[in-house]
Amino acid sequence: MRRLSIIIAAALLVTARPQTPPPPIVLSSSIPGDVNVTAQTVSIDAFQPDFDVYSWNTFIAQNWPPGPDDNDDPKQTIGKNGDNDTVWEHYRDVSNIFLPGGARPTWNGPVIIPDACKSINKGNLEVVTQIGKNLLTPTVVSAMSQPFNTGPIIDQNGVFTRFQIIVNKTMFNYIQANSLYSKAGQKAFTPPVNFTSGSIDNSGKTLVEGAIMVKTAWKVIAPADKARFHSEDVLVYSPASVNPKYPARCTMKTVGLVGMHIGHKTQSAPQWLWSTFEHVDNVPTEADVKSGKLKAQYSYYNPKCKICKVNMIPPKPWDPTKVSAFHSQIVRMNQFNLPIYANSAAARNAAAQQLLRSVNPKSVWANYQLISTMWPTDPKQPFGAPAPTFLANTTLETYIQGTVPNVSSNCIECHNNATMTVPVASDFTYVLQRAQ
């Protein structure tokens, strides 16, 4: 691999040459340690296909079936049986890292089960609590949470979507080794926070898997929907609330994956690489709505409603323990200033989905699509001069789509504001603010 910064600097000084095809999307259980750049033109945008290939190869490897040790099992294949357990589902949920009293976490330690869930917990099920990317409950926002706390998203059945944030072992080890899991540890820490960077060799082989954060969005699904979604049986937990008033409640539900956001720190991207995926049935695009080329059904859009206002935050009070009369009417806004971003994602989506269906025509993984990959075009700048400038997932940044500076979703710019519980920059992650 050529170092990204060197290629970009050189590209700006030479005459354009024929575009080199990006590396292939492959069925591999190895998570790419960094992007493998092949572009050779003066246009920075020509690099986008390389980054989108990186994102798809990351998505495939993250969703690879694990073996008995919870690591990827090269002897298995993603989607061979339609759906499968995944590597990232054996990462550590942040709720089990930042423990009460600042206790020291362990990678394979017990999962915290709320009292309301204990009687129905069968088989060490995961607990999903958040009703927004940054919202723990309708009335309790995570301490010092990141900007753009907006509101939940409610599916067409009136059920609140739930969210998780988890990290890989590389990131966990750094947090543990530096005692960043507690407020006391953060106060004693000598900055800067500098998570491990991923790397590859000249052939593109992974040398180091860097720190990875995975944010996921889940909707409750019916048994008949399992053939279309990656699904899990989980404990859906709502802590007790004062306004609106309701007691703690926990139910066991089958949920389907509707959104997945992957942040990976690498040598070429100290501002991290940001890959965002969605289920293909989530929402229509603005162009779909204008043309009238709509599917019969979406998870977060009713094509039959002609008077529903789009992209509106649900009115309060937010009560996730009840079926809501309000159903989110979400449309994916055009957020790219150049066609290369949408075109590159579309080309990579077609290739990846075909590859996944070659394993099994009924693979649920072929029902997911890359929206785009944000990467720093100039890693030496604080913000990295990201491309594309804006990138939103309709399940995770639902209400901050668009192209308005300092308002619309920009992964790198937003995460550049992140600090620990003390006023020290936390290397583009907000998870350290959860320390107790």
C-alpha cells in the first residue's frame, strides 16, 4: 500500500492518468487494518472507490461467523445459512465497560442484567436500552453527551428503535490499560488519548487491527421478517422514568439490524475511517419520493401517507414502553455535493450484494447497503478535510441530514469535539464520557 498522504500530495502535482480499478471486495474474515489505495489521478474524489471497498470488506469481516473463541472462523462463510452470529456481537458493549463506581472491567466479564430483566433472561441475552444514538431514556441523557441530541426514531408499527455502542478488543485494551474506564483514572491520565491505529503491509494484508467502534440500530421484527434481516433475540429494557411516569420494564424481543456505523482508527486516518450501512428497506431517497418510484413498504416511511411531514422529531413525551401513535416518516436527503460518492457506493453495493448472494441467494447480508465512507483527505489538519463533507445514517443521524455546515452530520467534525469526563480530547470518541 502507498501511504495515503503521499499519494494525495503526489497526485496534486502530476497530470491525470487512467483510473486504476479499486481492489476487489472479497469474502474474507480478516478485518482490513487500513484502506488499500490504488487510485492514481489528480482528483481526490477518485480515491472514494478504494475507501468504499475498504468499508465493504470491513462489513463482511465484521459480520463473519465467529468460532468457539469468539474470533472469526475462516472455516465458515458469512450468510451460508442465510443469517449467522457475528464477530462484532462478541465485542464489549460500553455499558459493560464503564461500570458503577468506576470498577475495573474485564473483556469476558459478566454482562450487567437490570433487575427488571433477570426473571426473563434466558441464555445470557444482550440488553438494548438506548432509544437514540445518544439517548439512554426519554428523560435521562448520557452524561456530557455529544452534540445533536435530537430524538428517537419510531418505526411504522409505532415501536421505538433501539441502539447499541460496542468496541473491539484493541480499543477495550487501551481503555483498560490506561484506566480510562473511571473518572478517577481519567483525572490521573497524562494526555493525549491515542488509541491504537490499524495498519496493512504493501500487499494490503492486515498487520494491526486498530481501535474500532460499532454503533448499531435495531427494530423489533416479526418472526416472518427474520429471513430479511440479521436478527437477535434480546432484552429490550426501559429504565423507570419520572416524566413521563412509568416503572422499569423489560421484555424479550426479536430485533432486526437496520443501521450499522463503523469507526476505525488507522495509520492513514488518525481522524478515523467512518463507514455507514443501512438495511435496504429503511427509507426512500428524496429522488425516490419525487419520482414516485417507491416500494410498497419501508421500516420508517409510509408511501401511502400524502400529508405526513418528513424527518420530524417525535413529539414528547417519549414513552418507549408503549406503542406510539406517531410513526416516523423519514426520507434520505441528498447529502453529497458530488455524484462520485453516491455512484461509488452504488457500484460497490451491487458488487458486494452479488458476491454475498453467490454464497446463498437468501443471505440476509445482501439486504444491506453502504451509504458512503468518510475519510480524511488531509490527515495533518485537525478535521482532516473529510470526504464526503457530510455523511448521515437515517437511523443514527436521522434529524441532522443535509449539507448545512456545523448543523448537518459530519462524523469527523462532530467527533473532533469529543472529550473525556475531564476537559481532555478523547481521540474522536464520546464513549469515554460514560466513565463513572
